[in-house]
Amino acid sequence: MAVSKALMSMPRRIQFFAACSRAIALLLALALFIAPCSNADSAAPQTSAVGVHGMVVSESDDAAHAGVEILKQGGNAVDAALATELAVGVTNPAACGIGGGGFMLIYIAKVRHFYALDYRETAPLQSRPDMYIRNGKPDEDLARDGILGVGVPGEIAGIDAALRRFGTMKFQQIAAPAEKLAGDGYVASEHLGKEIETLAPKLKSDPGLSQVFLKPDGSPLKAGDTIVAKNLAATLKGLGNDPVTNFYRGEVAAALVAFMKAHGGLLTAADLANYRPDWRDPIHHRYEGYDVYAMPPPSSGGVVLEMLGALDSGHLAGLGVNSPPYLARLIEVMRQGFIDREQYADPSFVGVEIQKLLTDSHILELRERAMHPKTSPPPPAAAHDHGTTNLLVADKDGNVVALTTTINTVFGAKMSVPELGIILNDEMDDFAVAPGVPNAYHLEGELANQVRPGKRPLSSMTPIIVTKNGKPVMTTGGSGGPTIISGVLQVALNILAFHLDATSAVAEPRIHEQAAPDVVIVEQAMPAATRSALEQMGYKLKVVPNLGAVGAITIAPANLHGAADPRKGGGAVGY
Ligand code: GLY
């Protein structure tokens, strides 16, 4: 019922897509009765799949296949997620990679317990709160493009920590698919092709990036072209089975530090040697009989939990998915959620009162603020889909991993260490360059998120896992800066409140509101009548082709339904 209503509210193009997706899902479900496999061996990428034994959803189809290959070799969800992560670092190099860092939410079925791993980049020890001020004025470009944007990478330390604690394989076994993709080459996706084209002028000025992503005549490689990253393959291989020693204290560290020195960077051997990922306590909130688990700060997981709590069934009663009154409530709740986000930061440096923010009374207060908003909005600007990638894995034993990883904006600092094939992150831009100065995502900086040596910047990355009666029933996560928060919220609501299947939940058009600037960003697939209804309510809209990408897996006994987001491509691979 809910699904057909949702289809009726969509424009024709999306109706067609959603109908196709549902047909594919139905066909795959039928195939399950004939043979317990779906699309694991098919050549054409599919963004929707059904599986029995395992499911991997990634913004790269090659990477999703890498994860399933590891599951088939006997690996668990953690092994598969880490293999997918290394592989997507090769095939979506503009978004993530071993020069970056991320968050990982893990459910281990045997002990019925959640774990949250923070392996986000840290500010180098030589960094200072005023490092981006020039002649008394903040220069946010310094944090975004170039060597001063680079934070200490956490990716390899995070992968190693998760693998040693919960994996069953050695690093080289999970790295093998990534090494093959990098060494033999992979076919550039539509999404990557566009990113290379857009960034070509900047890629040209970096020897390592131009060597890999541009042709000898300087023109950009395109979607469908094969990209080979031999140096990255060699670096991954050279990490052996003790990747932390090699990356943070060995030859990789030496090459990274030499590069930093030569280019005026701040990162030193001590920064690398001192880097540690943090196991943190996951945060949790009830939603309509479900238990929703998320990453704690410096993730924005708490913001999603607050917003979800403010949109319970009592508040949504009688409203259809993407109906104008529903969207109006969503907008107001998002606005207040983003205002609360200003209190979030690295909890090792700032007392974030996360338990208080998640109390029922605070959530009721947020809802009250949403229903009676008082804001004085700054001028509008458009959000834009930046880097970052999300992936989701569920295995046959009930383990689930949801992780989001990033080098921040597209191609990070737009610099690479050529001999290592490592693209450097620009994660320092996620700090407040100076109070009130917006970052690349137009998010205004607050004191809590000011640069400090060894601190981790506030992030929008927010993978979640939802249980019912103690068993995981769904997981979702996304990419695209702050649109991750609004996207994860909407896909979660589409599944939990509107009972859509994973494919339809991901396909529904989305909106984004982040308090400042005062503009609601709306996907062009949102029906024109809905958009004009919102305008009549007084909302200023900015229509964009797509917001960020959000993936989802719904988990039922012997039926895993995975959906990658067609907005960015990628793959859902089940078996
Ligand atoms: N660098 C994007 C984020 O962490 O939100």
C-alpha cells in the first residue's frame, strides 16, 4: 500500500525507475526460490539486489563485488567490509582512500553487541586555531586545497584495528581485491568520470594525480576508460600483514613525511607514530519499537537520532511519504537538528552533552522549536555533493557493518604523494576555520569545533544500524557532506515510518535543510506540485539534480535486500 502510494507521488521518470527497481527486486526474490544466489556473478552493475547468505552495498560496484568475494571465501561481515573499503579507495579515489579516515559501526551477532570505531583524521601536532588566518582574515581555501588542509590519516589504523578485533583474515587477504583493481586497472564509473573532468585543471598541477587520471596529452580520462594505479597497488602490497607499522612508522611514513617537508606541510613522523583509532560507545535512541544505533561525536549520528525522535508516528500521523505537510515538518526538524549540531565536536576536547541531547525532554523541546521556529537567516547558497563514500555489509551469521569513509572534498587536498599513489585528504576543512566562517559545505564554524593539535574535526558521516527485538532489521549510511545527515534521516524514515522497501526508500526524491543558509535544497525529481506547495508555505527552494548518495540494506530472515543509490551508481551485490 505504502509503496504504491509512494509510486503515485513520484514524477514519471522516477516512477519508471522505481517500478524497474521493484521489478528487479521481485525478479531477484523469485530467483531466490530457484537458486540461493542473486547478482554476485553478473557483469552489469545493479543497484538493487536480494541475497540469502550475504549482502554488500557500496558506491562502487567493483568494491561491492570485492566484499562478496571475501564473504564467499569464508570471511565475515567485518572482513568483507574492510575489503570493500580498500577496494572503493581504489575505484572511487576522489572520495576516499588510505590517505583519509572514517567511522565504522559494527554489530557482532554472537555477543549481540554494537561497537563504534572512530578512525577519523586528526589535526597535526603543529596545527593552531589561527592557522588559516592571513592578514587578520580567515582564508578557508587554505584548509581546502593544498598541504595545510591535510589531517593525519586514520584509514589504515582503523582497518587494522577492526580486522584484528573482529576479522578472521590477514590484511593481505582482504587487500587482494584492491591490489588487483589498482594494479590491473578498473573502469572509471560515470560519477568518477565527471569528477575527473570537473577537477582536471587542479589535477593537472599535481604530478601524481595527472599521471593517474589524465592522458599523456593532459586531457582527462573519462567514464569507461581504464584507470591504473600501479603505485597505489605497490603501496598496499608493501603494507604486508602489519599495515600499521609500515604505514605509520615504516617506509610509507618516511615517504609521507618527506613529501610534507618538501611542500611546507605540518604533518610529522610524530603525528603518524602517535595516531590511534578510538573505540567509542555507540549511541542509541528508540524509534517506534525500533532501536537505532549510531556513531557518537565527532560524528553527527546524534543529530540524526534527535531528528528521528522528533518525527515519531504521532507527529507524522496521516502524512504520506514526501507529502508537502510531511516535508514541512521535516524541514523544520532538520533546521533545529542542524542548530543543535553546533554543540557537537571531538568529545576528547569538548564536553558534548550527548546523553542530554538524546533525552526525551530535549527531543520534545527540539520538536517544539521546530513547530514554532524563530530564525534570522543568512543569504542562500547551494550545497553540493562532495567526496566521501558509504558501504554496508550483512553476513549470514547476522553480523552487520555500516561504515563511511572520506578524504573530504573531491580529490581531497588535490595533492598526492606520487611514489605511494596516496591522495591526501583535506579533512582540516571540517574544522571551524574561524567562528562564523562557512566551510566547503556552507556549515558555519563554532568554537567547539576549532582547530587544536591532535583533535578530530566534526563530521557529517553517520552510518546507522537499526534493530527490532534485538535483531538488526536495517542499516543505512551515505555520502555528500551535510546531506548525509538529511539523507540518512529520510531513508530511515522511508523504511521505518513509511514501510518502503530498501530500493524504493533510496529512490524517493529528497530534500536538505541545514538551518543556514536559509534555503531548502530539493531534488529535481520531487514533483513540481510538491515544490510549489512548499513555496506557497514560504520556503525558498533551490532545485538541484541530486543530493548525496544513501545506501540501505533491509534484513529479514533469509532475505537481505540491498540498495545502492542510483544517484552515484555503485552496486548492491547479494548471494
Ligand atoms: N568530510 C566530510 C565529513 O566528514 O562530514
